[in-house]
Amino acid sequence: MSNLGIFLFAFSIVFCTAACDAKPATEDVQRADFSVTTLQADDGENSVCIGDFDDDGRLDIVIAVEDHHRLSLLRGDGDGGFSASVTVAAGESPTSVAHGYLDQDAHLDLIVANHETDYLTFLRGDGAGGFSPAPGSSIGVDVAPHPHVVRVADLNGDGNADLIVDSRDKAGVYALASDGDGGFASPGTAIEVGGAPYLGFALGDINGDGVPDLVTPNRDTVSVLINESKTGIAFRRLQRLRFASPFAVELADLDGDGRLDLIVASEADDDNIGIFLGNAGGGFPAEADTTLTVEGGPKTLAVGDFDGDRRSDVVVTAWRSDIRIISAAATGFMTTALPQAPLEAPWNTSTGDLNNDGRADIVVTDGDGAAVNVYLSAGPTVSTD
């Protein structure tokens, strides 16, 4: 038995990289290599988040396991290894989990979106890896048909962590303002986005005013909303970008110019990743600057600097198909394949520095099986792609 206390295997990977621009790169390109470890959690995994839940300075993993109505917690050792998973009760059908300092006690807490219900579950962290329902832990939300994804962010600049959850059938999202002491304004403030947001809305400061703005995937459009919250919660729609069948979005600075860029994942067969480079005015071009194709239809996105070049990269998962890295090349962008095995259905992904080497690592869950793949960045290599 290894120090993980669970079955694992590890191997080094040499990647096959495809150029993603019409012009071939003519300069050296830095990219990351990875080693892979497979952990065991619970079958039917969904969302994953990474954080230090036991206050030991090492990142841990929490996975929402919808079919079993619980979370799986795997505690990190700081070197990329993890303990056997322990379970945490999380209400009915937990489909999304996020963390934040929700009650101002300096310990990370968890918020869970409970699929097929009309509530969120607030789990208070004790700083030792334990979680318990907070007073009034079931937070009612006026969403339809039910919550799929929950995020945590300070929306109005008051220093408190607020909640935001999708409401697909009501063509918007709902924001629940925090009272700073673990309470939230339920059922929340409706934010109309002009479409039907689903899994992948994203928050980030698009216009540089210090508060997070909002991007949502809708039916054949992507909405960009600027945060105008003061004492209350208010957003103004800035743009509606055309992109076929968007499913998920993320924000990150991919080209190193200091502005957030927009990545869109689509359920279309071809050209199903769109990259919109952020402009100086705090928005995006009407059409994608670059389109790429990921086989199988991309479902989830996460960002991190995997190769240490100080530019964000993107990891993309596709149901029962590819796991790929998108990163800047000397000209345009390139994709790098990660091994899927033994995952039956790669689903959700999250990133964080799991071995304290200064580079982001990747966790990918299995929507059907119990395996969890941990991809540790082994450092940059230089090639002439």
C-alpha cells in the first residue's frame, strides 16, 4: 500500500501537441509535462473543488457525489499525495460544490447546489477537515427548474462572500447577498442574462473596476454582464456574443496582456472551443479570435498556469472523450492531450498547486466511475511547435 492509502498508479506522459492556428509557430514554445495519479473516491462523481480545508497549508480535494447524496473529502499531504476519501453529508443530490469564508471564522466553508431541489446546503468548516450543517443550512433559492451550479464571490465589495446560482428556466441567475455572519438573503436577487444559463457561468473583473463581472452561456449566445452593485446587487448586460450551443465559459488572461480573455466550450461537433481576447475597453470582440475543436463535445473548463510561463492555460474535459490543455503558442494557441484512462466519463475539473512547486495541477472526476485523476505538472519543456 502506498502513502496514499488507496490504489493508484503513476506514469510519465509524453504529449502529442497539435497546433491551433493557421500559421505554424516558428519560436520556442514552453509547455507543461505531467505525471498522473489515480485515486478512488465514490462512483457517480460530479463537481470538484480544491482548498485547504484542514488549515495545514496543504490543498485538499472535495467532490460532490450526487448519486449518493454526499461529498468525498481527500486530504492532501502537500507532495501531491492524498489520504483515502471520507464522506460528508451534503443534502439531497449534491451536484456542485464551492468553498469560501462564509461565516468570517477564518476556516473554509462549503456551499452545495442540491440538484432536483429548491435549496443550497451550507456546511461550516471547523478547520480540521470536518464539516457540519450551519444554522439554517438549507438556503432556499427561487430558481427553475433547480440549481445546477453555485459560485462564491464578493459581488458588492463589502468584504463578505456572496452566492450566485443558475436559474436556467428563468433566463437568469440569482445572487444571494451575505450578511457577513453566515446568513444570506434568500431567495436572492434575480439577474436577467437574456438566455438560459446552465452549467458553466463565470465570474471575473472584466473592466478593471475591482468587482467581479459575469459571463453566462445561453442558447447560441454568451452574455457579458458588468457588475454595478453598490449596497444591493445589480448587473448590466454589456454584450451578447454569438457562439453555437455554448455549454460552459471561463475567464483567464491567456495572452499575458493583463486583461481577462473569454473561453467558451460548445456542444457543437466542430469549432467547439472559442477564445475571445479581452479588449482595453473591458469587453470582447463580436466573434471569437480563435476556434479550436475538442473531440467528444467539451463540457467543463478550468484555468491555471501549468507550465510556469505566467500566462493562464485551460483544461477542457469532454464527456467520454478527450481531456485537453489549451495554452498559448508562439503563434495562436495549441492543444495538448492528457490521458483519459481509467476514467470512464471525464466530467468535472478543478486546478490548484497540489505539491507546492509553484505550478498549477489538475483534478478530473469521473461521471460514471469512482476514479479521480490527479495530473501533477512536472515542469515546463521547450519545443519548436
